[in-house]
Amino acid sequence: MRRWLGLVIGLGMAVVGADLLAWRVATARMQAALESQVASMRAGGWMVRCSAPERSGLPWSATLAVSNVRVQGGASAMPGGVAWSADRLVLSIALTDPWHMSVAPQGEETLRLSHLPAVAFTADQLLASVPLGGGRPDHLAVTAAAVSGGLLHSHRRQDVRIGQLSAEIYAHPAAGGAVDAGLTFSARDIGLPDTGRWPLGGNVNAFAAALTLASPPVSGADPRAQAQSWHDGGGQVSIQSLELRWGPLSLQGDARLGLDANLQPAGTGHARAAGFGPALDALADAGVIGPGIAVTYKAVLGLMASDPASAITLPLTLRDSTLSLGQIPLARFQDVVWR
């Protein structure tokens, strides 16, 4: 009996020791990878700040947490660069699956792309999965639930709500200092602010897209010079597929976008629209377009469609800060001021 008891105790101590060793190896591995990544980004001109890492997670995982995370840079690939911050960032590796690392931002986050206004957002769940070992660490898979956010400096910080969000992101350097990047994402149950002001309804059923970014090396001391460099180098965003389901309107399409001679976003594409009749009626009822215009467009589009209830393919254009579907202006944007 004593022999069996000693064997069980010895086996238990071996398991605990192996678990502790695996935890130490995994946390040291994550800390080394974090320090290497931070050093690499700083060498590339990025500003990276965070607190000293805290280790935890025993017995089932290795966890590394940092607080007050601030990342800013990327002006050489995108005019104005990128800025992101999070209250807390938790890295973890399950000891039973050492080839995948989970990255979970916590608390409020802020994000600014180029010279667009910064947004602040929170999520009940936000998780990124990073492959390790033989995987591809330049690829991220992100899932989120119950996301809410709005403009950072708005008096209403939680204007938009997203029920479910998923995305895959990759980015890697190309020849001559250029950058190739891609993004696919899908969002469902998107709640818009001030429901009454949206002609097609205050809830977008689904919005999904797959796009790639081909960015030349960007030079220049000020934002306008950087934008000019990006334009001159042939910078382009390709929307390979897009899907929008909003109220009665169902829209699918593709587009190629860049900067025009005035350094304003511009591009062309195609859209396959269904439910355009009820959508035009809703726009007319809201006063976005006149009733006569709605009747005319419905008649013309009805003649172009083989069946009044079927979908129709139309050219999509962004020119002079106006987004149009065929000849129908959908939205007017403010000009981008590079400063």
C-alpha cells in the first residue's frame, strides 16, 4: 500500500513539475517574442509603449499581460499612419496547444487610420488567434461579440453597436519597401445611432468585404506630401468582394480605390443590387430624393432588369466626394484635408 501511495505521489509531483516547466517555457517564449516584436517595431520607426509584463495562468495556460498599451506609426506605408491603444492586452498559450497564441485586448480601445477621426470601442468578447511555430505569424484571425463604439471625441461614445464580428488580417513587406496587406471581415446586426434618421432603417443586417492594399513606399515630411507620394506610387485598395444587406436593399460588388489628382478618395466598381424598388421608395419618403426622381429611377431600373423583382448590375463610382450607384447619388462625403 505504501509503495502504491509513494508511486501516486511521485507521479503527481512529476506532473506538477512538468506543468510548471511547460508554463515557464511558454511564458518565457511569449515574453521573448513580445520584446523582439517591440524592438523590431521601434527600429522601424513605430512608437510602442506598455507596462512591464505580468505572468500568470497556472495550471492550464501560460499568460502574459501588459497594461496601458500604445502603438503608433506606419506613416511610411499609409499617409498619417495608424494609432491604436488598449487599457490591457493579455497574451496566452494553452499548455495543451502550444502552437497557437491568443491575444485579447481588454477595456476600452482606440483606433485611428490615416487622418480619419479616431474611434473608441469596447467589446464583451474580442480575441485574436496567432499561429506559432510552423504557422504564419503575419496572419491574424479575430472574433468579437457585442462591440460598441463611436468617435473618440464625440459626446456620445457608444453610437454604433455590432452583434458579431469576424476578421482575418495579413500584412508583409514587398520589394522596394512596399507593403502588401489584406483584410476579410464580416459583421452582423449593426445598430446605427439615431434610428429615425436612416431611410433604410437603423439596423444593418450584414456587411462583409474582402480587400487588399498595395502600398508603395511613402515619403514626405507632411501629410499632404505623403498622400501625394502614395498617389504617385500607384497606391491602391482593391475591394474584391462586398456584401451589404440593409433593410430592403441587398448589394454585392467590387471596386478599385485610390486617390485622385486632388488627393481625394476616388474609384470605380460594380454593384449587383436587389430590392432597389423598396429602397428608392424609402429614400423618397425620407426626403433624400424627390418622389418624381424615385419613380423615374424605378422605371428605368425596371426596364434594365429582366424581372422587376430580380437583381440588376450597375456601375459604382466614387468621384468628387460623392458615392453613386449608377446615376443615383447615395452619399456625399466631406473632402479629406491633409494637414
